Amino acid sequence: MKPSDFARPVEKVPRGWKTTLGWATEWDLTRAYTYSLLAAGVRQKKVKMKKFVIRVGASRRYPVPHYAEV
């Protein structure tokens, strides 16, 4: 992560991209196990990962990893 990542404007996350928590909720798994599955999927090129700047809380913006199936 670079300091310039925090200066980027809030981005609209495209359909199909979800955070680890989003996939964990959909799959009914823990976040830790879901992260392990997603990381393995990224290594095997079955899952794409991209950081989108989203609003966290009332005024904070952070680059947060989102994942999508290939």
C-alpha cells in the first residue's frame, strides 16, 4: 500500500466483487478460512483480487481488497 492509495477518491465496486467478509457470509464460513480459500484461489489464478477505495465509517477511506471469480 502506498500513501497515494489513501488520496484516491471512493470507488464504486463493480458487481461480483466482494470483500473477504462478503464471501464468508455467502459461503457461511469464518473470515479466516475464507481468506485462506481466496488466497489459494488467487495463487491458482481462479480468483481475481483488486483493491478498491471504499468509505469505512463516517469519514475514512481505505483501499480494501475485493475478490471476484474468474
